[in-house]
Amino acid sequence: MLAQTVLPHASGLASAMAVRWLKVTDFRCYAQARMDLDGRPVVLTGENGAGKTNLLEALSFLAPGRGLRWARLSEVTRIGGGASVWSVAASLSSQQAGGVPTRISTGLLAGTAAERRTVRIGGETQSSSAALAQFLSVIWLTPDMDRLFAEGATARRGFFDRVTQGFDAGHGKRLNAYERARQERSRLLREELSGHRADPSWLDALEAAMAEHGVAIAASRCEALQRISRALEANSGPFPHALLALDGLLEDMLASTPAVDVEDNYRAILAAARRRDREAGRALEGPHRSDLLVWHGETRMPAGDCSTGQQKALLISIVLANAWLLAEGGAAPLLLLDEVVAHLDAKRRTALYDFICQLGAQAWMTGTDKSLFEAMGARAQYFTVTHGAVRDAAA
């Protein structure tokens, strides 16, 4: 996906939010580290295991959720540091002249629940990390995601739900509400196996909540899919055109049925499936079972059957389309690209760097070989990472 084909209206894109300084404390391998930045894309180089990905993970906690490694909050606390807390703080400002900096901080602080992090934006404590979605968009691409098309539906569904949340800040809340109702319904049905009769009216209420939130989740995914697909149609560069589809009960029903009727239908399906779900120990139908299907546009080959290189290129194509759409909508994202360029030829590396710069987003890229970033030249700010330390390569 070349910048000149994907960004025909670049002058109309919103200016990106950029990290001006980043400070991490007792996070992974870092006792404490601070980076001062000028808004350009950032290149982190160092040996494997030096801590480059840890810095990207710290940045990923500026978005809702459990970060790019999907870690429990207690797992990111520095091992051997003697502390049970950690924090990530950053100052962000618009790339536009005169942008007012805003401080964001998050972490597992003393006195907080084991798996509940504290979030502060502009000095004010937020009720949940969901507030971050309304302030900053963060997109990441990591080596672990190389297996996205070969693994089960769970990883692909999680990936696309992050895409969807970039367009719909309330998507995460609905996912959480649906999951709470689903788990409570499953608990009540399992108890019936032990002779504890569940209150039918309470099951009705839980199934109504699942239907309400589930249909909204599916509808939001469908809207995101349409937007991403339109952006991918503009692809004529070195990254392949990805064809996308959603495979799920509610997503399929919404293609031909009004949402209000889909909600009624799903509620009836759940009620009729209580016995089957009781025996299975979980709900067997719903948006928690949906999958993202991907094909190589030119060959029509399923992504899972493509070569490793083709799969990587397809994933990059989707991520770049997502980034462009967010920028076009007024919220250019923070891009976290971990060890991405090592697997690209020179043509694709140059196309990626040009895209990033035309987009105006602050991308954070890692690699072991600084020479791979030569095409970025002075358009990036370079840092050297060693175990537990990071320094400006120009200093």
C-alpha cells in the first residue's frame, strides 16, 4: 500500500498526536527510563532481548486493554525490583503548531486491586482505561501476530475488535458488558447440573443483555469491515490487496435483517439453547464465536494457505489501511511496529517509511540492524536500547 495511492487527500488528514516524553518505572526490564522526543517517528535499535519491545508494550498501555502482549497487570512489574507496582507516563501533544501537551499516566499503583490499573488524563483520575480510547488511538504489529492467520479465531477476533474500537470508542464497553452477561448465564446453567434451578426471569434478563450488546457489537464490526474494505480497494502498491469478511451468526443475520429483529431472534436462539449450552458449559452461538476471514486479493487464496511472507504483507496492508482511516477521521494513531522491516525488501521498506511520513503519525519501529532504516534518514529520531537503558543515538 503506497502512500501516494492510499493518501490522495493527505492535506485533509488530521495532525497526529505525538509522544513528547515517555517515562517508565519498574516496568519489565526497566527500573526507570525516560525518553525526550521531538515528534518525529522513533527508531529503537539494539540486540535481541535488550528491551525494545518492552518500550512498545509500555506505549500500548496508553490504549485500553492489556497491552500488545495481552499480559496481566502484575506480569509487567519489574522482576527482582522489590516493587509490586509499575507506571507509564507520557506527555502528548498535537503535531500542529501550538498544540497543548496533555499528560497521561497509567499503571498498577500501591493500594489498587491486583488486576485494575489506574489511569490519569490531564491530572484527572479516570473511572476506567476505556477513557483512553477517546483521546488516543494506538495500533501495533508484532512478530507474535505473524501467526494470526494460522491460529484459531480468538486471535483474529481480538485483532479486529481492536480495529473496530478505533472507529467506535464504545465497542470495548459493549464487549465487556456482553462478556459479563455471557459468563453469568453460563454460571447459572452450570449450577443447574448440580440441581440448583436458575431463576428463569434472571436468565431472560441475561439473554436480553447478551442480545442487546451482541447485536451492537456485530453491527459495529460490520461497519468497521466496510470501512477497511473500502480503504484496501485503494491498494496498488507493493503490499497485497487483502479481501476481508466476517463469519458469525449475528454478522450474517445483519446482512439481510434489521438489527431490532436480529436482537429478537438471538434472544430466542439463546432461550432455546439453554439445555445444549448447559451441557457444553458455555454459549455456543454469539459474537464471541465470530471470525475474521482474509484472502489474498490477487490470488484469492485464503491467508492461512499463503506463504509466511505473503501473510506478513497482508497483515501490514490491513494495519496501514486502518491507520489511514483513523487519520482521515481526525485521530491519526500511534503506530507500534515491532521487528516489522527485517522481513521486507528494500522496495517495501521504502513504501512503508513514505506512508508513515505522509500520514504524519508518530511510528515507533524496532530492529537489531540500524541500516534497515537508512531510507528514513533524518525523518526519524534514533535511540539505542541496552538492557534496562535507552539513550538518544545522536547524543
